[in-house]
Amino acid sequence: MVNRIEKLGKWLLEKRGFRVAWFAKDPQRQQPPEEALANMPKALAEKLIDSINDLPLHPREQKVVSEAIESAISRWRSHPEAAENSIVVVADPVSSISGIVISSLQTVGSAIAEEEKDSDQPPLKVNLLDWVERPADARTIQRQIEKKLDLSEDKKAQLDQETQSDQETQSAEEAQPDSRALMVIPDLCWCFLRSADGLDGLDYLQDLLPCDRTRFWVLGSGMVGWEYLKSTIKFHAYCGKIITTPKLSGEDLQSWLSPVVEQFDVYFPETGLHKRFQNRNHLFEMDVDADKPIEAISEVSQEITASVQSSVRSLKKRLEPDESKQADNSPQEIYFERLADISDGIAEVAVQMFIKSLRYCQIKPKLETSKDKESESEKSEKKVILKQVSESGSESETKEIEKKKDTEKEFRLVATTPKLPQLPELSQDDLYLLYSLMLHGDMTIIALSKSLGDSPNVVNNQVQMLRNVGIVEQQASVLKVNPVHYPRLCRELSRNNFIIEAP
């Protein structure tokens, strides 16, 4: 069990690592000059991107999902005739539901393996739908599911016959223990296409789920795709427990991103209103475009909201009797609380906004903390270098090296107030296209054109326009909605009566 799941998990990490790579490397996306990666030295930007991509799944997400799966499997193995034989894990469409399910199953698989050592139960067979993308031809989905999950036509016919008869089906308790199997579909959204014949695979699974109690199903799905399946074919009525990945708090995000913050020594300036008003020109120094009044008003409102929230938290801290909480890094805590608020607690959205909020700039000496001061070892090293240079070179070279070293220390990554970008102007056709991408998680041009009922050329032209404004991203042939636009796009689709659950 563990070997096959680990193999797919490694593939997902290597090939589906879209967390920051899309944001940084989409060749047709021109980044605004104020964004972090535009002005950051190339080597530093690449190192930052690699560090973000190396972040593991958030421990809280993995814990919630793995505990739910392990508990459901344990109940089924103990009472197969009575317990539910499936569990569905639902996540936001910009999150990697396949990665979440596979990573959680690795933990569950280790726990189950330990239990099997201490009991007489045979190892639980695992049938894994280890697709790396949706089949190119939606008409072959059902056939490929049968093959990958070891479900022959004879078994399907037998299950249908047993369902139609009035006799009770053979109970799982009477079945041979070694006939039990764990059926894993990491992403249901790859098992259908919103087209005339694209739901055949889901119809087939829907018939299988309640029939055979010797199988336990672990299913993953994006939230938009799940809402669509609930409304169209009532798929949820055939499933057991349904869990949703948890929303992350500011504290969760802070602990998750702390390795990156420490590695790059990110500076968090004071954002409290009581500090900002010491500078009368603060609001006038904001980067807003007078030719775009709606965007300018949004920038100002987000800035004021962040300032008020940080000031309230600052006041609470002053009144808080717990000295341990007063010792917290207030500006950093304020930043991550703000990040959690506007990202709706979604890790993939938060990490994009974290990157976009960073600036590579020079810090004034008065803003430097004790952390920025040279340690004794650095001072000693500097003296040794200067001594060597003075012995071998001129005095001017010594001063130039010293000046250069001091100048370099003044440049740091600074975390500015995180803000949601404005949605570009979108037509109804654009909304339909974006809804299809969110429905399926990611798609190729061919699959997207079949879903929309338009020619590939027409869809491709529309996609390129959406890529140019940054709301759609592409790596190789795979298209996906830019996570940083997800919160506002989700609400926009909801206002336009699309089948979607707005965060």
C-alpha cells in the first residue's frame, strides 16, 4: 500500500508543483514593476521560489484529513456490514486535492501497516487510480477506471444483478477477509468532463459505491466540482462521510511560512494605525492609480482596514495580562492575521499573496533591529578581510570593499501589507471559461473547448487574453486559474448564479 502511494506522491511533488512556479514563470505574463519578483535579483528570486515550493503540505490540513480517513477505515474494517464504506475529501479548486489525499494516505498507510502486524488480518489490498491527468477522450474514462481499479465487466454485471434482486447481498462480514480492498481516487474532477457524454465515468462509480461492502472508497474532489456533482447527479447521496480541508488561521500560516521568513530574514514593519499616523503623508504615499478610481478606492479601503485591525490587536495586547503573549512579534503577527483574513485561510492563495507582498528595498538604519547588527564573528571576519586587502592593496580598495559590504546589508526583503488584486473586466464568456477551469481544477485547451462547446482556436484566443491579464496561468499544456484571484473570482461567479459555494 505504502509503496504505490509514495510513488504517486513523489510524482505529484515533482510534476505538479504549481504553487509558485506559475506565478513566477508564465512567459506571457508581464509583472507590474512594483511586484517583488520584478525588482528582486534573479538568483534571490529563484532561491525564494524554490523554498516556497519545498514547503510541505500544511500539518493541520494533513492531520485533519488523515485522522478522518483512518477513523473511517477503522470503523469499516471492524463493522463492514454497518459502517459507511466511503469518505470524500473536498478542498478548494486552487489547492492540490491529489497531493492532499496522497500525502494523508501515506500517514494512514503507515498506521494501518502497524495495526496489521499486531493482528491476524491480512494486508489491505490497494487499488489506486494513479492518473497524472484527465484522459484525453472523455468517452474512455469509464473503461480506464475499470482497468485501473481492477473492476471487470463481469464484476459490474454481478453487482447490477444483486442490486436489482430482492435478495440481500452477501455481507462483507461473511466475505473472505483477503477480498477487502481500498479504492483510492485522488481527484474525482479528472473522472468526468462537463459535456454530453462526459459523466459516464461518474455514473459508473455512482452505481458501484453502495453495492459492495468489501471495498472502501477514498475520494478527493475540488469544491466547485463537488458542488456541480451534487446538483447534477446527486453524487453525494451515494457517498459516506464528507470532510472539507480546514481554513488556516494567521498563526497556522505564520508557523508554516516561518522557515522561509527566517531563511530570507524577511522584515515586517509596524502597520498599526497608531504608528502610521506619525507620518502624515502615509496615505498619500500609497501606490494608487488616479485614472482607476474603483481600484484606488479598493486600495485605500484595504489599507485602512488593515490599519484598524492591527491597531485593535495592538490595543488588546496592551491590555492582555499574559506576559507571554505580549512578547510576541506584533508586526509579524498582524501581517499573518491579515493574510489569513483576505486569503480565506487557503494555503495556496496565501502563499501567492505572501510572495506578491514582498519588496526588495533598502532599509533605513533606524528601522534595523538588533538582528541586523553584525555578530562578533562577522566583525572578526570583516577585520581579517580588510587586513588582508590592506596588506595587498591600496587604501582606496579597502574603503570600497567596506562601503560595499555595509551597503549590501541595508537591502532586505520587506513584507508590505498583503492585498487582493482587482479582477480584470470579465465578459460572460470569460466567466464560463473560468468556471470550467475551477470545476475541473486544471485542463488542456482541447478538454476546455469540449467543455465549452467551442472550437479550440476560439478558446485558445480567449485563454491567451486571460493569461495576459494574469487570471489564467499555463505550464506546458495545462491551464489553471491563478490562485491569487480565487477569492474574488469565486464571489463574482456566485453573484452571477454559477453553481459554486463562495468562500
